[in-house]
Amino acid sequence: MEGTLALMIPILIFTIPIIAIWTRHQQRIAELQVKATSQLSAEKAAQYAASVRALEERVRVLERIVTDKGYDTAVQIEALRDTIAAD
């Protein structure tokens, strides 16, 4: 019994700090993953916002073409096609 206890004490002395270091490392990895995921989500949100703004602008132009009879519709449609082709 004493031999087992004498063997267990040094093992525990080295095991506890190793587990603490490993746990801290795992926590840092998890924090970095969360940070990377949030940055990626923010980038996607910005892309979606830009896409929505572009679509809203196109809808405004189309509404103006449909509702304003003073414009030459064919010219407006061609101008839109040119704008889309330039993008």
C-alpha cells in the first residue's frame, strides 16, 4: 500500500499541471474558433446587406419605369441592361 501511494503522489504532481495546461489550450482554441466564426458571419452579413441595397435600387428604378409614363420605356430598359452588363 505504501509503495502504491509513493508511486501515485509523483504521478499526481505531474498530471494536475499537465491537465491544467491542456484545458487552457483547449479553451484558447475554442475562443479562436468563435472569433473566426463571428468574423466570417460579419463578412457575410455585409455582403448580404450590399446585395440587398443593390436589389432595392434596381426595384426603385423598375418602379419608376413602370409608374412614370413620361419616360421612354425601351431606352430605360436598355440603360438597365447596360448597367447590369457593366457590373
